[in-house]
Amino acid sequence: MTSQSHQIGRILSSLSTIYTPVGFEIYPFKIGWYNEQVGEPFRFDLDPDTLAFVIISTPDMFDKALVPFMCRDDCTGSTDILDKCMMHYFSLTKQAFPDDDVETIHDFEMAASRRPKILVQPAAHVSGAAFYYTRRCVDPDPWGEKKKIFGVSIHPQYGGWFAIRGVIIFKSVQCPELPHKEPVDCVPEQEKRRELLELFNYHWRDWRFRDIIEPHKRYSEDQRLYFETMPKDRSPLVRQLKGKFLKQAENKEISTDLAGVGGELATQ
Ligand code: B12
């Protein structure tokens, strides 16, 4: 094993300790791979071999990270509790690597130009995490130039039942030897791709695009209800989720150790 792959292995293992137990997945990529795919304004002015990771939330994240976080935080279901929870988990990486130049970027962060700081779908694609389907992969294009069609990423295990939460960049770590992993093309048929893009663009509220392949796991009823409910109406649901979580913890159905949710949060 070279010292470089040893270093990447060490970083990956620390990140796994933080993210895997609470329902996230992590995938390494090189900044150069991302820069090659996105337009000029989105590129990073970094060495192309710079090491970065995409962070994905699986259906388990809700029960393992968000609900425990709600229990610790004095939360009533405000819009930003999810963002706050993600910020907390991203900050754990900075804490774990105090001597490295680490930049974390969330999916919701905007640059001064009001553009997203990171396009997470291309990042997930180049890391091999989830195939990014856009109109470019439907030939001939059935929609016509004037129609705006947004692209969608599909995960080989979770279909559309996941989210891409952001990236973590290790600015001082170069990884020229990192092997490139192609994403799994789980929607190879042209007709299915058209259907996927139409479901995502015109019917995303009914969740059907997420089932374009048979997923290993979907969002739970609780999770769907939570996301379907307007933030202003979430308080009763949040109370109920907290009660359910604490009862399960009491009955030892789940660990009472709120994995990674530091005590300092109670005062935040
Ligand atoms: C802005 C935004 C919106 C806007 C505009 C949508 C859009 N795609 O532009 C609005 C508000 C409409 C929106 C809505 C929704 N969104 Co939205 N949105 C975003 C956000 C923040 C940025 C997307 C963006 O601006 N793209 C800009 C354009 C220019 O990028 P692009 O089309 O990919 O093209 C560039 C490159 O990708 C490249 N390129 C082009 N084709 C290809 C092909 C390949 C293979 C590659 C590698 C590169 C590549 O060239 C282009 C030039 O740079 C992302 C999070 C993020 N930070 O990325 C979430 C995101 C795309 N949204 C998401 C979701 C789920 C939704 C909603 C369902 C609502 C929701 N949050 O539940 C709806 C559904 C869309 C709809 N029908 O309205 C998810 C999609 C998940 C997935 N499985 O793909 C994302 C990734 C958020 C996340 N955290 O997971 N969204």
C-alpha cells in the first residue's frame, strides 16, 4: 500500500465512523473530475488531484440522525432544523481533522453570485455514487429546446429515496492514484429515462420518480409525512416523533447514545 492510499484509507475510515452509523454514505472523488463536468462558474480553483467526498443521506438518516437531533435541539419543526442537523454533522469532520485544510460545502449554500457553491448531482456522478440523468441522455430529445428539464440522480440501491447533502474537500490532500468508479446506470432504457425526467419535473410531489427502480429501502411513513407537511404545521408531528423516539430509547429498541450529537448542541 502506498503512503497516499494509506492516507486516503485513514481519512475514509474516520469519515465512516462519523457518518455511516447515522445513515449517510461517503464517496471519494477528485476535484478535477468534477471541474471537467461543470460550467466555468462552478469550477474550483484547486489542484485537479485534490481529494473530496460526496455525502449522501439514505432513508435511515431521518431516524438515526435527524430525529435524535430534534430531541437534543429545542426544535418545533422549523424549516432549518434539517440544515442545522447537516451543519452539525459536517462540523464533526472539521473537528476530526483539525490540522487539515478542510472545506465543507452544503447543497443549500449559495455563492455571492447567487449560484449554488456546489452542484451536487455532477459531484455524485463523478464519485460513482449515483448516476445523473439529464436530457443529454435521452436521444432524440422529446421536449424541444424551449422547455427546461431538470436532471435527476438515481442511486443503485435507493432509487430516488436519498439526497445529496454536500461535499467535503481536503484541500491539502492530493490523490493522483484514486481509482475512478463509474456510477451504475440503473435506468439504461431510453423510454424509462424519459419517464424518469418527466416524473421528476412534472410530478415530483407524488414521490413516483423515486421508484423508477425497485429500491432496497424507501423513506418511512413518518419521514414522508414530515417532508409533506409545511414547516409551519410541523410542531405536533415533531412532538410525536420525539415521543416515539424517546419511548423506543427507553425500551432499549434503539441506542440511547445519540450517535455523534454532542452535548454542546443543547445550548445552541
Ligand atoms: C436550484 C435547485 C432547484 C431549483 C431549480 C432546479 C435546477 N435543477 O436547476 C428548483 C427550486 C426548481 C428545485 C426544485 C426541486 N429540487 Co432542487 N436543487 C437545486 C440545487 C440547489 C441546485 C441545482 C442547480 O442550480 N443546477 C444548476 C444547473 C446549471 O446544473 P445542471 O443542469 O446540472 O448543469 C450543469 C452541470 O451539471 C453539467 N451537466 C449537464 N448535464 C450533465 C450530465 C452529467 C452526467 C454530468 C456529470 C454533468 C452535467 O453542465 C451544466 C453546466 O455547469 C440542487 C442542490 C445542489 N446544490 O446541486 C437541488 C437538487 C437538484 N434538488 C433536488 C430536489 C429533490 C428537488 C425537488 C424534488 C424539491 C425537493 N427539494 O424535494 C424539486 C424538483 C424539481 C422540480 N420539478 O421542480 C435534489 C435532486 C436529488 C436527485 N436525486 O437528483 C437536489 C440535488 C438537492 C439534494 N440535496 O439532493 N431545485
